[in-house]
Amino acid sequence: MASHRKARPTGARIAGIRTPALATAALTSVALLSQTANAAPSAEPRPSIEAVSKKVDDLYHQAETATDKYNATREKTAEQRERVDTLLDDVARRTEKLNTAREELGSFAAAQYRTGASAPDTATLLLADNPQDYFDQTQLMSRLTTRQKAAVDDYITEQAATTRKRAEATRSLESLTASQKALKTSKATVQHKLTEARSLLSKLNAEEKARLAAIEKKKQEQAAAKAAELARQQAAAEKAAQQQSSSGTTTGTASGSTSGSPTGSTATDSSSKAAEALAFARAQIGKPYVWGATGPDSYDCSGLTQAAWKAAGVSLPRVTYDQVKAGTTVALADAQPGDLVFFYDDISHVGLYIGDGMMIHAPKPGAYVREESIYYDGTSAIHSVVRPA
């Protein structure tokens, strides 16, 4: 008798189990998915050397900007600390005088109490924390001698002055605390930028470092070419001025006049001071750049220019954005040795012009005081030229 069971269709599911072909496909898919999930994410592509160079330069620039803020805050903090110390000394002296005045009032009150020469209210007046409260009571004041009245006046005066000075000292201390906090923040910012720059450079292999050096060399060559061009322009302008001056002198002599180029003592003195500043700056060549340093063993950019002009007897402010205001602005084409050349829109760098498109400056962390073209970071980086004296 024929079986009544139906044949099982090929590929059908039996109790949730697939046929061998489907099971194999499923296992393969699971394996592929597992490999994809476990695979390490693809590494980010290494930045180009040009990108690294730009990033490092940007970080150094940011660090220099933060250094200027640090220098300004440190100078402000020092001034505030001196102010606070002066106020605290003043408060101490006034407190001592206040105590002396109070002791004198106490001696009057004690003497009168012993002799019974005064009413109890008079003693209360002399020993009160605020004798002024009793001044309107004429019947009490009439009982005081001239000396006692003077003692009360002295006490009240010292009490008021001491209260004012204490309040002023408190405000100054609060301001000093805020400045110290800002100083700490600026210092941390500088250190963070420098650490980031060093980290980028440390990741370069030998070949990349060589390529980076080649990029820097090319920039220096381009900067030197621009400096040479400026030197030629300045030499031509100077020659033309000398010829014009010579022609004017000849004409003036023939007509009995004494016209000619000014050679007064002011110009001579200015030139002499500039020469002294340059001599000092040249003596610092080879010393390391250290942010916040003002010498004598290391400098940052504005620390060097400040020290150089100080050697010539000219006082400059500490930071670049104050130094740029300490003199007369002149055109780049008219720059003379000793002038200050400022860089970037935020005026975060400065060098000392030595002529022929060159300067002496403290460039950046890891570098040393050196002579370099004023075009070291391109023409657009030059902000202005200022003549301090």
C-alpha cells in the first residue's frame, strides 16, 4: 500500500534549521560581519609636511601672543603686589596710631573716673568705639578739656583713615588675586601651545624632517632675496638724497645761503643711541629664546628690544603692543638701523632693524637670537616700523 506521506520540498525549513546550503551562506555572512566589527579603524592619513610646517608656525605664533599676555599680566601683578605691600604697611602704621590715640582717651577716662572729675557719660564718650556719636551732645563736649578734645579728634581722624585704607587694601588684594589667576592661565596656554608644537615635530621621521628643513631653507632664501631688494631700494634713495643735498649746498653757497640737509645735535644723538642699542643686540646673538625672559642669559622678542634700547638709555615698555606706541611710526622704505619692526595683525613679534632689510631678533622657542631678514614670514607679516629715539 502506497505511503500517504508527502515528499519534503527541497530547501524547506525543518524545525528552524536551514538546509546545508543556506546554513553555509549564513555562517559565512556572520563570519564576515564579525571580521568587520573586530577590524581596527583605518588610521588617519599623515598630514603633509607643508601642513605640519604651517601648523607648527601657527602654534609658535599663538604661543608668542600668549607670551605677550603673560608678560603684561606679570608686570601688572608685580605693580599690584607692590601697591598691596605699601597699603598694608600704611594700614599697620595707622592702626598703631589709632591704638595710641585710643590709649590716650582711655588714660583720660581712667584719670577722671578715679578723681571723680567727670560724669559717667564723659568716660563713656572717651572709651566709645565711635566718639563721633557723642559730638552733638554739647553738655558732654563742654566737660572736655582742650587736650581731651584734640585726643578725640585725632582718634576719629585715624579711625576713618584706617577704615578707608583697609578697604583699599582689600580691593587691591582682590585685584591681585585675579591677576595671579590670569597669569596662571596665560602660562598654561603658552606651555600647551609649545607642547603641541613639539609633539608634532617629534612624530616626523628622518625623511620628513629633511623635507621640513628644505621648506624652511626655501623660505629663508626667498626672505633674503626680498631683503636684498629693499637694501637696493634704500641705497638708491639714499644716493639720490645725497645728490640732491649736494646740489642744494652748491646752489646755496653761490647765492650766499647755507641751505643743506639737517645735521643738528638731535639727529646725531638719535643715531648714537641707535648704534648703542644695536651693539647690545649684536652681543646677544646666539643666546636662546625663552618665553618671558628679559636677559641676560636668554630673551623673548620684546625682552631683547627692551634690553637693547635700555642699554642706550631709552626706556621701552615690556610688551610688543605697548612698544609699538613708544616712538614715531615711519615707512618701511625709510627704516633706519635701530628702528623696531613689528609683525602680525596682533603685533605679537618685534625685531631690531640693522639695515639692508635685516634685523636682530629672538625668533621663537627652540631658536637663538640671530640676524634674519625682516621678510622671514613674508611681506604681509610686517605690521609697522617705529623709531624709539
